[in-house]
Amino acid sequence: MEQLFLIAGLITAILVGGLYSSHMNRKKAHHMLLKQFGAKPEYKDYNFDEIKIFWKERKSKDCRGHIDDITWNDLSMDKIFARINTCCSSVGDQYLYRSLRTLCYEDSKLEALENKIIFVADHQDARIDIQKKLLRIGKRENNYYIPSFLNGLDHFKLSKIWIYYLLQLLLFLAIVMSILLRHTYAYAFLGIIFLVNINIYALMKGKYEINMDLMIAVQSILKISGEFAEKNDAVFGGFRENQEVVRKLTKSLKFINGRHRRKYSADFMEVFAMYITGAFLFDFVMYNRILTMLEEHLTVIYQVFELLGELDMAVSAASFRRSIPMYCVPEFGEGCGISYKEMYNPLLEEPVYNDFSLNDSCIVTGSNASGKSTFIKAVAINEILAMSIHTCAAKTARIAKAEVYTSMAIRDDLLAGESYFVREVRSLQRIVEVIDRGNLVIAVIDEILRGTNSQERIAASAAILKYLERKNCIVIVASHDVELIDLLNSDHYANYYFSEKAKNEEIVFDYKLHQGICEQRNAIKLLEHFGFPESVVEAANRYLI
């Protein structure tokens, strides 16, 4: 009797310990989500090859507004992604990445996103409930391959499925014959068919099991969407569409995924039963049937995927807004023009705010390290943020919806045998080709054609900018070459500049934008400031004269 009490007590302790541990984990997750919201995310080394899969698979569905690789790298958009991202699921990661690389031109979509951002910002309990559900999807490595799986469903089907149907029929006939005839040959036939089927099952099950983790992830996505469909808030309205299809798919996936999980069971009878039923090749037939169902309802599945991704992204956007010094919801105006009040680059820890208005194009001049590049990057980044997460790092923003292309951080490509100048020309050529298509483009160029000699650089730069001045574009050029302005002599290019001041024999930058042309030079001053030998500084001044 004492032993029974001891066993009962041990079981009770294990159950209570498990419940307490589960409670503490939930409490810890709740606290983490509260603390994380509105805080700057910790930097992580993201696997962008996995994250970008959804964008690449769906790229053909988006007609325009892509941020190409050159622009993405020029603007350090990997860091922008990391600065925004607090998503709880792989779906959210991929949807945020796709949004940053595929600008939205539809007011209705941006308005729907804004409603979600406001909702999660204002309703803490609802937001945490959303995040906890999304955490169940999680960020397992396999989950990032769901878009590739969905786009290749036909490829993942088992070929010659009619053979499995035939073997099923033969096994059924063998069983019937054995029962009716009760003859040695009938039993032998049954044994042969059974062994053939069980060997085919053992040999072929690896081919379909490799995709079972992805099917489990798809089931999880559909199940969670069903839970959101039961909520009454308007932001969950999209989840209530196509719920009959979602429930049907969830039920079918749950069945085959349940059978798949049994292979991990330590129960001998469970494993034995799995192989006995495997002899009927039911799993193969069911697997192909479910893939066919997924293929038939692919539009619905992607709709669910995008709704979950957008909801996860909305939480990240709301958190991002709270984590930066200042933000605004952009206003989109007609025509060609942009206007910012107190705009800044959200990657900077201590940003300097600048007002900036432009109805055409402009050239930004200034001395070295004065802030030209940082500023023009901020203009391009805020355009992307406005048309992706409906947020600008500024006090106010009234901007045109435009494609964004840059030519900034050019590097030699030794493997391709291309010099700096050749790569720069190719980078500029792609911008000209895009602008020639007629869509409004914001083209941001840093130190145009710096890879060649001064005389040809200025001449070629002036010719390119002159060609673009009557096109449907906003060209923002940062340059040291004041001579370029004289050569252009164009009303289409406004002039802005950054400068520095000498203070106590030091160079002080205020990083503030001014209208006009910068006449200052500071290259030799910087040599002196950073401690070059006096003879070098003196020689530089003599050569300058």
C-alpha cells in the first residue's frame, strides 16, 4: 500500500511540476512580449537566403515597385529589416521582407495595414494573444521553405500513383480470396502481395516524409487562421473568408500528420500497426490526394499566409513606431514632388532632423563627411518605408508614390573582370532604362561617375542629368563637383548643401541641410585634423595653389 501511495505521489508531483513549468513558460513569454514591444530589437544574423524565398516565389505576381539588389544593398536594407523586425513567425519575417522589397501602390491595402497597426498598438491584450498564436508557428528552418513547397506541389507528388492503387486492389483481393477459398495458394498469394507492399512502403516512405514537416507547418498556419476567424474585431475580417475550405484542408492535414507523428512513438504496437496499415499504401494515396487538394486551393492558402504575415508585420511596425524618436503616417500626393518636415535616417542612434521639399530634382553638394550620403539615403529609405509599412521617420511627410533606384556603393568586381567605372556605368544605365519606361522614379545617385577623370566625369554626368531632367523622375544627386552645377545651368535641379564650421581648430559638422551651393573644401583640413605630418599638409596646400 505504501508503494502505491509513493507511486501516486510521484505521478502527482510530475503532473504538478509539468503544469507549473508550463505556467511559468507562458508567464515568461507574456513578459517577454510586453518588454519587447516598443524596444529596439537586438541585432541578429538573419539567414536572408531563407527569408527572401517568399519574395522570390511571389515576385512574378507583383507588376512593379521592386527594390532591386543594388538599391537594397546601397541603402543597407538588411539593417533596416533587422531594425524593424520583431515578428514572431517565419511567415511574418518573410512577409515583412517581401513588403520592403515590393512597394505598395494601392491605397486600400495601405489603409488596411494602418488599421491593423493602430489596433495592435491600442489593444495590448489582443496584441499579445496574436503574438502567442504566431509563436506557435515559430521560426523553424523548414517553415521558411513553405512558399517553395506550395509553388512546387506538382513536383512533390508521387509519380505513377496508379501503381499504388493497383497494389491496394491486389492486397484487398488477396485478403478476400484467402477468406473465401482458405487455400494454400490463396494464403501464399496474400503473403507475396503483403511483402511486396510492405517493402514498397519501407522504400518509398522517405520520399513523402521529407515534406511532412512542411505539411505540418501548413496545417499550423491554417489552424491558427481558423482561430483568428472566430474573433469579432474588424481587423480579422479577412480570416473569415473561405473558412469552409480552410477547415477541410486543416482536417485532412491533421489526419495524415497524425499518422506521420506515430513513427516517433516508442510504443512497439504503434510502430507495428503503422507498418501493417502501411502495407495498404494508404499513406501514399492520401499524401497525393492532399497535395492535389492544396494545389486546387492554393489561392486560399496564400491568402491565409499573407493575412498572417501582414498581422505579424503590423505588430512589428507598431513596435518600430514606438522605438524611434519620431514618426508620421505619410500622405501621398499626386504628381511629382516630396516634402518632409524633420526627416531622419532611422538607423542612426542620434539622428539630425532636416526639412526637405522638392518638386523636381536636386543636386546636394558639400565637403567630405558633411552628411550628404546619409541624407540622400534617408530620402530613399523613407520612401520605401512609406510604401511598405506605411511609416516615415519624420514629423510630417507628403510624398509621391514612386519606384526607388540608387547608384551609390559601387565596388570593383574582379571575378567578373569589371572595373569600378564599368560597374558604375551599368548601375546608371539600369536607372535610365527604368525611367524611360515612364513610371515615376526616385533616383538617388552618390558621386556620379566618380570612377573616371574629372573632365570626362563632369561632362558625362552633365549629359546624363540633362537627359533625365524632362523625364518622369525625381533625381537626387550628391556630388563634390560644383562645376557640374555650372555646366547644367538648369532650373530643373534645385541646389542644396551641407557644410562644416571650424571651432577651436577643429572641424565641426552640424549635418543640417541648407539651400544653395557649397563652396567650401575640407580635404586638406581633414588631413590636418587626423594628424598627418605637417609637411604633408603644407605640400597639399602648395599643390592646391
